Amino acid sequence: MNGAALAQVERRGLPGTNRALLVTQVDDGSPAFAHGIRAGDLVIGVNQRRVTTAPELAKALRASGRLALNVVRGEFLLTIQLR
């Protein structure tokens, strides 16, 4: 994700797969910042399909057509349209 640093984390207290990608930093003015991605967001999927590692995310972001990130921010589940 251009302009964002990610770290793989384990989410506690959730059933099933509990890995996610934590956005640790977002550069001001970057494409990630422009799309509304912020430090502290947890990226859990792309187009409603689960991603748990940086390589899975990179592969999902190369897909053609509609592209939306599934993000947990605090207590909220967000869908961030990328294209």
C-alpha cells in the first residue's frame, strides 16, 4: 500500500482466524492518506475476502475492477473504496 507501513498482528478474543495487518504509519500526502487510511487501522480484507499477510494484501490489490479495503477502526468496520 503506497505510503503506509504495515505490521502483521494477532487479534485476541476473536474466533477463527485472528491475524490482521496493522497500519503503523501513513505518510501525509500519500495515496494511502488520500484514501482515508490512518495509523491504527486494522486491514482485514479486500473486497470482502480475508487477508492476513502483506503478500496476500499485495496480491489482492493487484486485482482488476472494483477495489475496497475492509478495515477495523476502533469499534467500527469500514469499507474504504480505492477504485
